[in-house]
Amino acid sequence: MSTLFLRTLREDPADAEVASHKLLVRAGYIRRAAPGIYSWMPLGLKVLAKVEAVVREEMEAAGSQEVHFPALLGKDPYEASGRWEEYGPNLFRLQDRKGTDMLLAPTHEEMFTLLVKDLYSSYKDLPLSLFQIQTKYRDEARPRAGLLRGREFIMKDAYTFDIDDAGLDAAYQIQREAYIRIFDRLGIDYVIVNAMSGAMGGSKSEEFLAPTEIGEDTFVRSPGGYAANVEAVTTPVPDALDWTDAPAAHVEDTPDTPTIETLVAAANADHPRPDRPWTAADTLKNVVIAATNPAGERGVLVVGVPGDRDVDMTRLEAALAPATVEPATEEDLKVHPELVKGYIGPGVLGPQARPADIEFLAEDDATIPYMLDPRIVPGTRWITGANEHGKHVFDLVAGRDFVGDGTIEAAQVCAGDPAPDGSGPLELARGVEIGHIFQLGRKYAEALDLKVLDVNGKQQVVTMGSYGIGVTRVLALLAELNNDELGLRWPAHVAPVHVHVVATGKDQEVFDTAARLATELEDAGIEVLYDDRPKVSPGVKFKDAELIGAPFILVVGRGLADGEVELKVRAEGSSENLPVADAVATVAARVERALG
């Protein structure tokens, strides 16, 4: 400790919100270099190397071979795949001195694809699995939570290459099982959920989420085993209803009812229904959304959802990817005076407003697209806006009186909603995404012309899989899950050292004994940090040891006069006295058990 490049802090960093961020900085594992960007200190690199080692071992055991690409790349491969634009503002773009467009890679699908294209040409070369552990870059609008959401981060990304879909299925399963082994070895509780592919593209996609209240991802699960990221949840579509006996739609005065709450109150007071009170679920909420495509073109659409639900912007953006979305502004609404704020109805939207000779989304289609929640099936009756201030239309029947341009999964998912597979009511939870696996299919191979000769000598497009793990995020999560009010409490298999030897007091015999024990532990294969600082108080040394978080703290101090040292188990908060003569053997055995 007297020569270790380390300074611990007693106060939390001002910008730190979560425990892992606070403690990793305070304990001297990382230092902030810029928003979302961190320098790694010696202790941090030791933990990082151990996490990487687990990932690397399991990737190699799964038959994957390691390569390494540059982070600074040219524009052309990303333009060919479409991701130069699709990634939008999250992509770090720059130019060299000649004005050539460059980027800092967020992922490396294109480079893996081109490398295989350069070297392989026959089905006999496949299947193939490659991986790298590399620094990535993403221009996060709001980097937060330290390493959990940064602008520079380390990822393991693996890619498989197969001649057909059956090969891809097999490769995907191999990688999935490798991920299970990785997270099991790291001691992280996780849930595997169905997910959206997003800017990565592809078909089948699953996320590995670690349940935690600080997680940015919301996921659902059911008693019967269904699990999905909230973005990927699909709505069970109700059966259509017979509208034969439904009354004709009628417009009623509903002054001062721009919200669902005020509308329901007015409907029950002035227009009661005979069978039961009106509820928010009887209303059709039409939400105006502004969407911006990767080229920067902005337009509005309207999403119709039952009034007892909000539009979930995360689900909507996933459905409209790669476009970004936000609630329409007053400026957006000024462009469309037909939209009467608070009283918008289907009459001015989509098919109701589009001339019969104009096709949906055609170049000359000036109408506002109208997308409906899947629950709005033919025959359902609604109260919704009449496109006039202070007026709503009652008994507007879907399929009879209005239709949409299509359906969209954008409504808020609520606890108790039925699981799509019928396995029971959904429960909502939050989690941190630590891994994501995709069946990319042929998107990148087709874009970059990756083909091989098949068994019949014909050119065949290769099919691919992509498999990512956020290595630095996993490290932060381990810190998040393993701490207390005193500091970090690393599991033995990822701790920077196994034992922190602390010499307390001024007696030279204490320091000599502590140094000898540290040396003997190292000779026994135990990783040791020895606090040999001569003029530092025991209190400061104990605080530093608890903050740094080695699994075991061996204290040499006052007990030495009685031939004893103290062993503290950080995770348990327990301690015991050991005879000096037995200390090395006892501690080594405890470390071995902790390592499993």
C-alpha cells in the first residue's frame, strides 16, 4: 500500500448516483476523465482482467476464436450496411485531416463480415465462430451511473457464420449455453428474456438481464415462465365483436374535458350508460407523436390506445426503429391545425382523411398516419375526440366508423396483463442488460456480399449470429450487488486480491510478522495486498481495507502479543482470532473454498 498507485476518498463523487459508481471511484478503481468516460487504476484493471478471463475462457470453450479489430474505422462498411445513418446521433463520427469520414465503432458486425469474406470462400470453411474483447463507443445523450451507462465501454462481441439456418440455430444455442456458464461463474442472478433486435437487425433476440432496482430496462415475467423485455411484449389480440346492435355514433358536448380523467367524470355525470359507469378503458386516447428518421426528417403520427394506458415511448421507439420519437411539440401541432389538442379523434386521421386514390405513405400522401393498439379490434365501442373543442363522440365503433393504418405495440404494459403465451398474469421488474444474443440472419452478409460456394458449387449467402456482453457493465454490476455501508465486498473470483493484510500499531515486530505472512500467502498462490504504511492510523487502514473490499482481511496488531492475528470475512462481517502459526494454512484454505 505504501507504493500502490492509489488514493481513496472519504466522500462520494458529486455526480455519482448509484452505489457502484460511488464506491468504484472512492475505492480507487476508476477515475472520471470526462462525462461517461473513465480511466482505469491498478486495482480496477485487476478486477477487469478477471472478468475478461471468465468471458474469454468460456468463449474459447464454446469453440470461438479471438481476434481484435481497431476502434477507429472508415465510413464505407457502415454506409453499406445502412448503419451510418440508422445509428443516428449515438454514433461518434469524425473526419481525418483529408476530410475522410470515420467513426468510433459501437459494434463490429461489418468488420467481422468483411474479414470472413476476405479469407473464406467455401462451405467447407464453416461453421465459424469469432470473438473479440474490445473498447466500444456510443455518444450517449445522458451518460449516467458510472460504468453502467458510459460513452466508452468494453464489450465482448462474438459472431457466428453458417451456411444455413439450421447451422445458425445450433450456433445460437452453443453461444446461449456459454452465456449461462459465464454468468453462473460470475455469480450474477439473471433472467433470459425475449428482446427486440433494434439497430442490430436480425430476427430472434434474447437479453440476459440482472434484476435490480437501478436497472434501466423494464422486463416482464409470468408464473408460467414467459419473460420478455417490455419492448418485446406482444398484446394478446381480443376477438372481434358483433356490432349489429351497437348504437350509432353520436357527438356530445363535453366542455372542459381535455384529459381522460375529466372526460370520464363528464361522461358519467351527463351521459351515463345504463349497464355500468364509464371508465378510462372505454375511452380512445389519440396521442400525437413526432418521429425523426436517421436522415433527420421529422413528421408526426398519431397512436390510438385505450384511455387507461399511456403510450410507452420506449416501446414505441423500438417499434419504429431506427427512428427516434418524442411527444409532438406545439410547433408540430401548428403544422396540422386539424389536430384539436385534447379532442383529437379518428375522423381527421389515416384512412378516414386519406383520399381513395392515394396510397398509405405514398409520396403524395399528406394525411397523418394513424396506428392503433391491438386491443382496438372491430366491434369495440369508444368515446373519443370529435375534433372540435369541447366535443367528444360516443359509441364510435372500430371497424364500422373508423380504422387505422395498422397496429403498433406502443401502449404501456401493466402488471396483471395476460402473458402472450397464456402462461398467466405479467409481473413487472427492472434489470440491467448484461448480455444480448441475436440471430442476425443474412442482413450484413447480403449488404457486404459475404457468400461462399455451397456443396453444389453455387454461391450461397452466409447466415450470421451476434452475441454481446458488456464487460465493464458486468464489473459495475458486481460492485452494485456486492457492497455494504462500509464499501465493496468483492466475490473471491473477481476480487483484485484475495487477502488484504493490515499491519496496525508502531511495533516493528507487527510489521515484520505481517510482511512474513503476506510473503507466505503469496508463496501459497494467494493474491495479497499488504498495508505496510508506517505512519497511518489503524482506523484509516481499516476504513481503506473495508472500502477496497478484498474478501478477507488479515489484521496483525495487538493480538500478536498473545500469538494471534485476526481474520475478517468481508462478505459476512465476521471475524475470528487465529494462532499466528496456523494463519497461512487457515487463510489459504478459506480462500480456496471461496474460489470454489
